[in-house]
Amino acid sequence: MESAGTARSPRKNLPVEARRELLTQAALRVMKRDGVGAATTRAICAEAGMPHGAFHYCFRSKRELYAALLTTDIDVDLSAVWPEVDPGAPPADNLRTLFRAYWETVVADPDAQRVLTDLTGLALREPELSGLPAWEHRSYLERTAENLDRFAAEAHVEYARGTAEMAEMVLTVFSGATTLWLSHRDDDAARETLDRYAVLLAGLVRPRS
Amino acid sequence: MESAGTARSPRKNLPVEARRELLTQAALRVMKRDGVGAATTRAICAEAGMPHGAFHYCFRSKRELYAALLTTDIDVDLSAVWPEVDPGAPPADNLRTLFRAYWETVVADPDAQRVLTDLTGLALREPELSGLPAWEHRSYLERTAENLDRFAAEAHVEYARGTAEMAEMVLTVFSGATTLWLSHRDDDAARETLDRYAVLLAGLVRPRS
DNA sequence: GCTTGACCTGGCCACCTGGCCAAGTTAGGT
DNA sequence: ACCTAACTTGGCCAGGTGGCCAGGTCAAGC
């Protein structure tokens, strides 16, 4: 079984970077399972099968762990689930397919969204980390724009207002739908809302010139 | 001056409910100022000018305080800032005015949004409180629908897909715009996005039959 | 004045938190 | 075989946490 959290490697010299990686992944597991508040340095080390002392050998402080999480580990890879695009279909249909593909990734791992939200809120308080959420948002925006461009190429369309603004609008709806769904957990309502916005936003799409 | 947090009433017999109210308001102040995590029972009592012992005379546990906050105190009153509606103007213009009025309340007190977000996330973890966010969402949805109805009446329009679904869509955009803005703090981007969505959603509005 | 019950409080408790460190262990170069 | 520098660890610390309670205080009713 070798279940994480109970296993305890006897002793193994490891470069600090490798250990940092193990710790950040363990932290993410704990946060998803028990909440960001429950991710104490001890809980994280236990999850990673390390003694508590290992933590402050790898990280100067807990904030450094937060920073590592926000800059590297939290990646909801949109391109992972890429929908089939039919160049012949109406843009609204293709856009709806795209939105649903995103939604699958949200439903598949809701805890990831909660952790991201909580971690962002936490970082905003810490002066040392307060810049990270903005950075993370820009990164997210860029990747969304890339996906939108790829989508536009495959569907043979272009965006009336430009890709960047389209990306901001799409992210707004995704973020809102996710937030609301985390509260009400109404799958149907969320999907319907996304479908409707797919239709609306299709109005900003036109055949490529 | 009588600044809150330092003043300390000598001793005053108060019905428990009044004291509870004082504590919840003090808790809200602390959370907005220093974050939800900083709102310890001691910090809250200090803010309210009470000894620490008072807390557990009024509340059985800290969770009970959270519940009191989520069910009564957190009210972002949309109808407080009601825009002027011009029945002669295009629906898109009126809708944009409505959206901007909402946005003013967000920008006026961003910390309230953060507290609401964090508190919701926290409640979702606690089995005892996990139902409250859904309840809160329904309440929010109803009040949004009421406002939309009032708006429709004043602007002499109606909603093609029904008020309820319109409210869900509007809330989705509001929530998303707020979340994104809390990260990037780009006022212009947020306003532009809201303006664009006002135009898009105006497509779901038609003259009253 | 006296009784009663609601109200009030300082101090205590067990537990947990992030952070630190001296002493020990390992692996690789020479 | 030895040295060195990187790595590992259990234990310790000061401070903070939510929760509890015995004993004190107050105001109202008689």
C-alpha cells in the first residue's frame, strides 16, 4: 500500500530541491483534503513522511512554502482536456464545447479551486506575497488567451474585440461560475449558465477574414 | 475619541443578545482589518472592549459566531445605491448604469468581499456550517431578482429568459469580476469587462409586452 | 433588607503553532 | 582512511489558541 502520510522512509539523503518538491506536493494534498488552515508545518511533514525538522531545513518560513505553491504548483491546465472543434459548426456550439471542457476540470477537482481561492486570499494579506495573486492572474490570462487563439485557429474564427479582452471576459465568467457553484453545488444551474454565456459570447466571434 | 478596541466599559449588565450583537460587529471589524485568520476570540473581545471570558458566555463556540455572522451580519445591500433609470434610454445603457452602481459598492469596501469569500470557504469545511453558503446564495439570488424586477419595471422592459435565470447570470459576472479584481486590482479592466457584459446581457432584455 | 437568578470576569488548562538548533549521519572527493 | 560539507533529526522554546469555570457582581421582585 505504502499510503502517504504513514510511510516513513528510514533515512535518505536528498538534495534540498527534491525535498522541497515533496513538501509542496504534500502540502497541496493536505490542503485539498483538510483545508488550508489545517496545513500546519507538522501536518505537511507527516504527509510527506518526514520529521518536522525537515521543514525549516528546506524552507526559511511557511510563507516561502506558500510562495512556492503559488508560483509553481497550482496549475489548472486548461489545455489538458481539449475539446474536439468542428470548423463547420456554429461558433456558439464550439464555444459551448470549450466551456464544458473547462467545467469538467472544475468538477473533477473542486478542492483544487477551494485551495486556490483560500491561498490567494491568504497571500493578499501577507505583504511579502501580496504581488503573487496578480502575477498568477496574468499567467492565467496569458494561457487562456493562448487557448482561445488555438481554438480560433481550429474553428476558423477570430474575436471581434481582440483575444486579450475575450480572455478577460471568459475568465470572469469561469471564475464567477466556479465561485457560485462552490456555494450552491447546483450542477445544472452552473452548466446552464455557462451554456448561455457561450451563446452570448459567440456574438463576439466572427468568421476569420 | 472613545476608539473601539481600547475603550473598556467598567462593567455594564447587558442582555446576552445585545452582547452577541456587539461581538459579531466587532468580529466583522477585526476580520476586515486583519483578516479572518486574525479574528481570534481574544482579538474579537478586545475589539469589543470586553474581557475574554465574555465570549463563551455569549457563544457556545467559535463556530456559533461564524454562523451568526453568515446568517445575519453579512449583507451587501445592493438596493442601497440605486441608480437613476431612464426609461427612454437603450436597455444596454440602463444595464450598464446598474452594473456600475453595484461595482461602486464593491470598490467602496473590498475587505467586505474578502471576508465574505474567506468566511464562505471556511464554512464549507465545517460540517455544521456547510449548508450556510448555499442558503446565503439563495438569499442573495432572491434579492438580486427583486432588484432586477424593480429595474425592469422602471425601465419598462422584461427578461427574455425570466428573472431568475437573469439573476443567476448577473451574479455570475459580478462574482467573477469581483474575484478577478481582488487579485489584479485593475480598476479599468474590471469596469470595461462589466460594461461589455452589460451590453451582452442587454440582448436578453426586450421591451415589455 | 434579603433572596434569587441573570450576568460578568480573571485566571487557568491542555493543546498546538512556527521556528530554532546542537548533535548526529551520510556521501563524495582526495 | 580521512575530511568536509551537505544533509537529517528529535527535542526544545516562547507564544498563542479555544474553551471552561469558580466565584464575584448586579438589578429586580418581594
